[in-house]
Amino acid sequence: MENLVFVLQIIVALGLLNVWLLRFAKTTQYRGGKAQNLKEEFAAYGLPSWFMYMIGTLKIGSALALLAGFWLPLLVAPAAGLVVLLMLGALFMHFKIRDPIIKSVPAALMLTMGLFISLVSFN
């Protein structure tokens, strides 16, 4: 079980870092609405640009905390819990603008992995 949690920590952390650092300005099929990048995606959700930076900071921070959790296990459960909250928000935004279900798949997967990490780490 511990090995699975470690693998999921890496997947979630690298996934978040990929989206927010490497693919920030790139098009993907999962962007909300017709957005071509993260700025347009947050605009499609009706959210201000400052909120995008706040969410980005929280997501990058939680990713780094998940990675640091290999050395400081106390960080894992709160970081995973934050990922769960952020992914619930992401799913809500996709639902709010009536995106096709496929656009919610990455957030749903991250939510599921974050929830699993949280549940195992809190015990």
C-alpha cells in the first residue's frame, strides 16, 4: 500500500507541475470552454486573473509538498487534501460552464488519486 501511495504522489505532483509550469500557455483538449491556455480557461469560468495565480500557487505548492513528503511525511496528507479541494473546484467549474465530460476526466482522476493518498496518509 505504501508503494502505491508513493507512486500516486509522484503522478499527482508531476501532473500538477506539468499543467502549471510546462503547459500553462499550451492548448489541450481538457481546457474549459474553448480556451487555448490557462488564462483563457479561467476567463471562460468567469474568474479573475488574480484567482488563476492564487490557484496556480496552491497547486504548485501542493505538488512540491507531495514530493517533499518523501522526506517529510507530515506534509503528504495536507497536500493531498488540498489537491482534493482544488480538484472539486475544477470539476465544479467544468460543470458550471457545461463542458463535455471528457474535459473533466483529468480533474476527476487527480481527485481520486488525491483522495486515496489522503485516506491512506491520515491513517
